[in-house]
Amino acid sequence: FCKIWPKHATIRMDLRPECKPDIIGDIRKTDFPNNYFDEIYLDPPHMIRKDGEVLREQFITIKRRLSGRRTIEALKRYSFFKSREEWYDFIDKTNEELLRILKPNGKLHYKIVSGKDRRMVHRKDLERMTNFKVFKEKIVKSKGPGGKNLVHYVVFIPAHYGTND
């Protein structure tokens, strides 16, 4: 199941130029035509951080676990939501936009990491994706520091797919 998550996408989109995407943009509102994609892979930030910074203590802990293979700049690359409200807004807006740009029989692959840390996003939050229904889901332990988090690979299909509506 995890092998379907492509290492290289056809079109990579990100808000941050430092990630070197093909398109710098926001998935919440795109210029793609309606029904454009057969499949979409979404890997949003998994943390909610009010301070906007990688704390020095966290960096030192992670650096020890990874034997110095990371820098603060690399850790900042992964981004975050500034509040739980911003995360909910992201879900609500992508719920609409992804339905618009996905073909009626398309699949939305959503990767989310959840854990006990109160700053993490929650898998149950994806229930806000009301335009979609879960087709299948795979849950694996995170390979990250500590390995206590869970990685959810959720495949959604449009909620109306397969109905006579």
C-alpha cells in the first residue's frame, strides 16, 4: 500500500520556494481546470506551532537521534500550521478545491501523521472532508525520532462516486 505513494510526482506544488516545487501555490485555491487530475497526493504539515520556530531543545534532541544528519534549516522546511483553526480552514478549503480538480472517479491520497503531542494534527480531523469518503486506509508506525507517532495513508474517493445521483 505504501509503495503507491510516489517518490516523484508529475506536478509538485508547494507554498514555499525553498522546497523547489514545479508550481509555487496554495492547494486551497488553484488555477487547475475542473476534473483535471486522476489522482492527487496530499502531504500537509503535521504540526501546529504558535511560536513559528523550531525550538533549540527540539533540534538538539532530534540531532542526537539522527546523528547530526539534519540542520535547523532542514527542520524548518517541513512547515506547520499556526493554529488549529488554520488547520481546520485548510481541511475545509481543500475539501472543496480537491473535489473540483479531481476527476469524478479519481482518488485522493492523504498522508497524515498523528500522535499524542498536543501540537499534532489529528486523524479524526479528516472527518471534515465531507465531499469524500474513505476508500481504504493503512496505518504504520512513524520511522521518525521516537517512532511513537502513527502515519495514516488514507485514500479518499468523491462521496458521490458510485451512486446514482
